[in-house]
Amino acid sequence: MRIALIHAVIVAMAPVHEAFALLWPEAECTDLLDTALAVDRERDGELTPAMSRRIATLADYAAGTGAAGILFTCSAFGEAIEGAAAASPIPVLKPNEAMFEAALGSGTRIGMLATFGPSVAGMEDEFRQLAAQRGAPARIETICVEDAMRALKSGDGATHDRLLAEAAPRLAQCDAVLLAHFSTARAEAAVRATLACPVLTAPGAAVMRLKSLLA
């Protein structure tokens, strides 16, 4: 079964492929990459109609390759992905929706560690909307460690993981802590070592959601 993975940053690719290898190795994963999306999103500071059209075009192309499902791996394009999903004949998943569902089952005080500032407001809105739909009195607090993303893009994964682990204790009072992006999943072990609460990552939750829908 073919699953199309659509990326806006290169550093999101390895974590989702690792999750598929571990949780759904039978799936045939293909990749579409448009790094200009992340550049333009950071430059413009908002999700523009042009970006939404590009997201829809990528989803259409992926469906045309024979994919049974589509998973976007960049968390800064939630509303555009929702639009693409509404128009698609196959399942289209946002990167964080499955992780957010799991978080609501962990308690009411949810923390999130992010590394890409432009994605934070949209992700928090998405979480609050889901909580309202589920009737869950949950709230979310985010710490954005943008230096960690810069380190990772420069090839310094160890510094990326260390910076997130150093920030994590500021969320120690939370019932669960989320690693906001697919790229931050690589820091799971380092962050877990600093916290007593559950640490949730997006790739594994997303893979299991797709598998439950399609397999």
C-alpha cells in the first residue's frame, strides 16, 4: 500500500521513515519535498492563499501517483491541509492531529516543545479546537527553541537534542509534553530523561492513525 509523505523541510523526512519502518514496514512510502514552502511561510509570517494552493496541488499530485493515503509532515500549514483533505478522495492527515488526540487522553495540562516559531500559533489553535470538540478542559503551553532548529539544519543534531532537553524541565508540571514537529522526534530520548510525565511524538502517532484507517 502506497503512502505519500509530503515534506516542507528535509529534517522531517528521516523521523517519519523511521516510524514507518518500526510500526508499519509493509507500507510503501514515497516522498514529495518542497522546501520553498517553509522558507515562504517563515518570510510571510502567515499562511497565504498561494501557499494553500500549493498544498492542494501537492495533495492532488500525490493522489495521482496511486497513493492510498497522504501524510503531511510540516506543522505550519494546518488550515491548508484541512482544505486539501476536504477535497481529497483518499485520507489526508495533518502531522499533529493524532498526537493531539493522544495528548487529550493524558490530562489537562499539556506542554509542547517547538523549534519553528511560525507554526506555533496554528498548532495551539488546532489543539484548542480539538479539545473543544472533545469537551476536554485541556490547555497547552508552548516553549519554542528556535536555536535547536538552526542547529539541526546545520547538521548538529546533538545540539538540537541538548537544547530541547534543557528547555523541557520548564514544562515539568504538565501531564504530558509534546514534541511539536516531526523533526523534533529525534530528541525524544533526551527529553524523556529530564521529565517524569509522558513525552509524545508526532510521527509514531500519525503512522498508527493511517494504519488504522487503511491497513
